[in-house]
Amino acid sequence: MKRSTERFLTTHTGSLPRPDDLIRMMYAKEEGVPVDVQALAARVRTAVAEVVQKQSNAGVDLVNDGELSKPSYATYIKDRLNGFGGTGNTFVYQDLAEFPKLAQRVFGDPGRSRRKTPACNAPISVRDAAAARTDVDNLKSALSGTKTAEGFMSAASPGVVSLFFRNDHYKDQDAYLEAIAEAMRDEYETVAKAGLVLQIDCPDLGMGRHIQYADLDLKEFRRRIGAHIAALNHATRNIAPEQMRLHLCWGNYEGPHHRDVPLADIVDIVFTARPQAISLEAANPRHAHEYTLFETVKLPPGKVLIPGVIESKSNFIEHPELIAQRIGRYARLVGRENVIAGSDCGYGTWVGQAAVDPDVVWAKMAAMAEGARIATKQFWN
């Protein structure tokens, strides 16, 4: 994984706005409407080429496929793994439970309301290994026509799969995590063997506190996410840490988030994960203050931080000077070469989700690139 050795590099979290026609095709597929498989595959491929070029044009250094082939960063696994044929899951977000009218608005989102999360009701195994290989081919083809520094690809962590898909088959949660981890290993290694950086999406480590494990005390929650990370580490045992990054997230929705577990309560456990880089929310009003944690917490040797310097739920375009300030806060505390500028979360978490106008997304990315240039002058010149 490239690091900020001569300047501050920029990246983002993963999901990006999808073209309207692709959204319509993917809606139809999710709802069981017959779709021309070849036409869908062809449109995904051209859309990936388009989104890679847009990232490059905006000045993003470390780019991906925008997750354009997936209905969401986590629920796509139901189409790639066997074992998920049970009834749909239901979720209670502890912060939204206190604000029922807001909950109706959040869960009524066109993308979130369509998500399908069937429970695990049979042994888990790989059903469609070709899907990850197609994703890799699409991204590598798109990258060949740009001057971007590096390509990465996202994949769901064992823990986040266990969050969205209820276990109705395995004897306990540990056995369930083990089965998921073994099944996801093929996708992880496919990405790595292609020479791309693998990003493991881990909202379970943050968001899991107020959804999946809301009934546990903090001590037990820490034990549970330790088990999640153990499963992740086992699944990625054949991939070098420097070829991986981990995304820590408290939920990409416009809610109060006052039930979010503080970074200070989990950061030591997060640092035991094998991926070299940790991407985390650092721009939104609930987590922007947490950079001060690194005044007392030492970044482990070799680790890299990718703090969010632009929000993922706001149509405000952050001023480049503010972005430079945010980059600088982390650089002063953990070292300039250990910081890459990123976004809080994705801009297309679910197909059809569009909290931020697509054109604004690219303007925010360009502002991030400009902010990184400003910060680079402050720290390298």
C-alpha cells in the first residue's frame, strides 16, 4: 500500500454514486424482475471505467471501482455465498429508537428500504467465485487508462456479515464467524493476488455496539469484537498486512449517533487487526473531536491512519483550508507519512442511496485533493 512519503495522498471509503440507468437495472435484479445478465455486466464494466476516471479527474490518488457491482458493501454476499436462504432480518438502531420520526425517514431511504438480509439457514460455502474475479478485471481494466497511484477493492468483513445476516444455523456466534471467514477468504485472496489493496469493511466494530450487541456491557462488547477481529485475521492470514486497509464505521446514516461507542473504548482492539491502514470517521460532528485521542494513544509501528476529512452525509463542500487543518491535526500527532486523507464513509452505501448529490460528491473529492496540497506545503516544504 502506498503511503504519504512525499505528499499527503488522498482516497475515500469505497462506495460512490451509481449512474441512474445502472440503479434501475440493479433495483430490478434485487426485486426479482428478469434482467439481461450480459447487459447488466456490460453496464457495470463501463460504469466502473467512468467512476475510476471521475476519481482521477477529482485528484484522488488511491481509487476503486465504487462498489458499483454490489447492492451494498455487505449484503452483496447473499449472491456470492451459499447458506443465506432464511427469513429477513430486522434491526433496531439504539440512537434512532429514541427518535421514531427520524427513524422512519432513515429506514425509508430508497436504498436502505430495499436491502435484503436473509438469515443464514444452511452451511456457508462459496457459490459464485467468478463475481470477485470479474470485479477485479473491471477495476484493473479501468485503471490501465489512468495515472492514479493505486487501486483498492472493498470486501465485507466476517463480523459485518454476521451483523446483517442472522445466524439460524450454526451452534453459536463463534462457529458462525469461523464459517463466514473461511468462505470470504477466496474473495479476499482474489483481490490481493490481483495486486490490488484489499479494504475490509468493519462497521461491526463501531456500529455493532448500538445494533448487534446493544444489550451487552462494554466489557462483553469488547470481547465480541475481539472475536470478530480474530476471524478477520484468520481469513486474511495469507495476505500481507501492508496490502490491506480496514474501514471502521459507526453507521453511514444521518442519525443522532449519540449511542456510538467512543473510539477510545475500542481503538486498542482495532489495532490488533492485521491490515496496515485504519480508515475511520473523523469529519462528522460525532467523531471529529477524537483526533485528540492520539495525544495519549500511540499509533502502533507500521500502522497508517486514513481519517475522514470530508463528510459522507452532508452536501456542504468542505473548504480546502479546513481539510488541510484536519489532515494537519493527525499528521502532527502520528507523523505525516502515517496519514492519508479520506472520506468518513461511502457515498453510495446502498443502491439508490443519495444523501449527497452526485455532483457534490466529486466537488468534495476535488476539495479534498486541494486540501491535501495545502497541507503538503505546510508539512513538506
